[in-house]
Amino acid sequence: MRLNADFTKRVVIRPEDYHWQQSPASSVERMMLDRIGDEIARATTIVRFAANASFDAHTHDGGEEFLVLDGTFSDETGDYGPGTYIRNPIGTRHKPFSKQGCTMLVKLHQFAADDTQQVTLDTGAARFVSGLVAGLTVLPLHQHGTENVALVCWKSGTRFNAHRHWGGEEIFVIEGTFADEHGIYPAGSWLRNPHLSTHSPFTDEGCLIYVKTGHLGSVG
């Protein structure tokens, strides 16, 4: 399968575009955002566990990164509520489940071979730092090579400078409404801006977004 597999193209998916599909695990659904491969794939996906759903134990051959959006995700290492950010490096193994149900943004098979840092972070309890413009605060989540991952909180009325994305950019809108000169993106929207693309982002009502940059220059 190749879904939004040309990384030189801009992609926007809003909640009204969602088409949930059954995963191999009973009561676990997914909304595929991009994918290269079949069941084992380089993939970016919104995954939804129903209450008491579980997934078979599995090994992350290409690594796993995810952010819990709502509910509580669990595995043998613990229970993780909304805002938990986790990176499971290549070769790690777990058996996921959710007693109450949960929704997650999940990225698979996207780790560099030498990116071995395990991350478990409760972003709701972490401290954001001042950003590059007034009204912007940032919580760095991970950095490896040219790849940077962060949560960015925008106060209402914040405008950011026009800028170019070396290595591209992915955005997932967690709360509020994000915008740029190309459109308006409510909570649940996913954007992928290619290498060397430009835009001038802003928000009228305020928003919280997941941002990954610098990782799209040599894929696709």
C-alpha cells in the first residue's frame, strides 16, 4: 500500500476526511494518514482503541512514536493518559491494551538506526518555554540529527513569521484551530508540508499542536 507516499507533496487531512478502518486487532480502528507498506509499514496513523481492546505483543522493528490524545493507553510498563508522549526505539516490545478506550497519534518505522532514546513524558505536567514570537510557548519532545519534535502552544491572536521548512514539517492539531495562508485546520487536522515549503502560520482562537520538522528531506 502507498498512501500519501509522495513526500514532495503537501497533504492536509481534517476530521471530516476521516475514514476509520478495522485493524487486525478486534475493537482497534485506525485512520491512515500516510503509509508505505502493508501490515508492516512506514506509517502515520490515528489509532482508536475501544474499551477493553488489546493488541497482540509485538516488536517495533522500525521504532514507534505516539502521543495519547484521549483516554488511557496501557501496556505492561504502565498506564498513560492524555498528553503522554512515548518513543519506543527499534527492537523494543510490548503488549498494548486500553481498559477505558483511547485515541492516539502513532508513527511507525520512522526511527534512524542510531536513534535509541526511550522517551516517556507526561506533557501535561511538563514546562513549556518561550517561543520565537510573543504568544508562543514550546515543549521540546525529542531531537535526533535534523529531526525535531515538539508541542507548541499558541495564544489567541498569535502570528508567526513567514518561514521555509528545510526537511519538511508535520503538524497535528491537538486543541483549538491552527491556520496559515493556505487554510484553516481545526483540532484533529493533520498537515504535511514538504521540504523547502513556506508558509505564514497564525491562530485566531489559540491552539496546541504537535510538530515534527527536518525529517522529510530524503524520504518518499
